[in-house]
Amino acid sequence: MTPDQYCAQKTAASGSSFSISFRFLPPQRRRAITALYAFCREVDDVVDECKEEAVARKKLDWWREEVTRLYHTQPQHPVTRALAPFIDAFALAEEHFIEIIDGMEMDLDRNRYATFSELSLYCYRAASVVGLLAAAIFGLEDRRTLNYAHDLGMAFQLTNILRDVAEDAARNRIYLPADELARFGVSEAEILQGHDTEALHQLFAFQAARADSFYQKALAELPEVDRYRQLSGLLMAAIYHATLREIVARDYPVMQGRVRLPLWRKLLLVGRTLRQERRRYRRLSSNRSP
């Protein structure tokens, strides 16, 4: 199995909505983003699958060393070997890969967050940094596109946090800020025990509004010159934002488990967004023509 095949298999096995959007990229960029996603899955699996904390930390340290090898000597893992041709091609920053690993290690260090300011660092490492790397792979001309990528990553992670409340609680993890639980009169015990109260719904509505604000901010920040280059990110945003809206429309049933969009709806969203963005790109190109 080649490194590219390994990454493709790792990505497919995750069942992520992201892989749908990768199909519309040119081959080289598709290989690069698939390798990046496989890297994220590898380091995330360390924390989720290792039963012993000491073993998980040791494995994450190995991945830090592997990132050093990727940039300075010779990588060993199929994922980093797949990434190697794209480090210089897309100017992928070494520190961003280290930040991703640091974000995964935060799950070993803590399972509660006192404030949104504290949670923001976790969201940045777990998602925004990935967004910055992805934006570089997709291609950008205007540096302001990095602001879009950062905030879209925040939106994705906040959507995940709301969607996965019950799943995280089963692992004794609460990513909702403690001061906001107190503001809405919600106790940790209610979340950990799977209660479903009106106060919880008000708390969830507050979280959903914040996530929605990051989607709106990100899309407003995306420069028109880079919009079509960032098509894969926009396709992901269509699916994730629709998931958030579905949670809201169904009155926050997240204590019963994940809200998932069926495949047919994801494909519908991708098709609709694809048509809209292609029309927008053609209009822009036409207006620029002499």
C-alpha cells in the first residue's frame, strides 16, 4: 500500500462529510488535503483509543518527533510520507502541525473549560489550525482568506461541541464553558446524567447562536478573489452549517445523541452549493473580462 493509498483508506474509514468536498479538487491538492485529514485522524485516534494516559502522551511525543522528521530529515509514517511533497509546494507551516498535536494533548490535560476564552484555544488548535493548513492547500491570493479559514474552523468545532454533547459526556468531557453553565442554571450532573431540561435548551441555543455567528463572520471575511479556490471549504461549510440548523430546528435533541444529516441531503447541499459558486465565479470572471 502506498502512502497515498493509506491516507485515502484512513479518510474513507472515518466516514467524514469532509471527504465529499475533496472530490472537487485537482489531483495534487486532493492528495494533499487527504494526507492532512489522515494526519488529523491519526493524532486524534491516539487520544480516543489509548486507554492509558502515559501511553497516549508517549505516542503524541512520537508524532511531534515525526513532524520534525517531516520538515528536517526523513519521515517514517505513511501519512507524513504522503504529506512530504506538499510541505514546500503549499508552504505548510511546521508549527501548525505541532499545534494540532498540542490540541489533542489538551484532551489529556483537561476535560472542563472555565470560560469561552479558555475553550477558544482548544478550538483554535483542534480546528482553526487545520483550516489554515487547508486554506493553503486549496490556494489563496489574499492573506485575508486566513481570517476566513480561522473563523470557519471555529464554527466547525463549535458545531461539533454542540452536536457531540452526549458522546463527550459519556467520556466525562464537557466542552461547554463552566461560567455559561452557571449563567443558565445548568449543573455538570445534568449533562453527565443525560438530563434534558428547558435550561439546557437555553444553554444550547446560546451555543448555537455563537457557532452561527462564526459561520456568518467567516463567510463575510472570504475575499472574492479566493472564493472559488476555497470551494471545498465552502462545501464543508454548507454541510456543517446545515447540521447546526437541523439541531436548532429539532429543538436541540443532542442529549439523545448526534444529529446527522442523511447522505442524500449532504449530496443535495453539495450540489446546490456547487452550482451557486460556479455561477458566482462565472459572473466574476465575466465582469473582469476586458
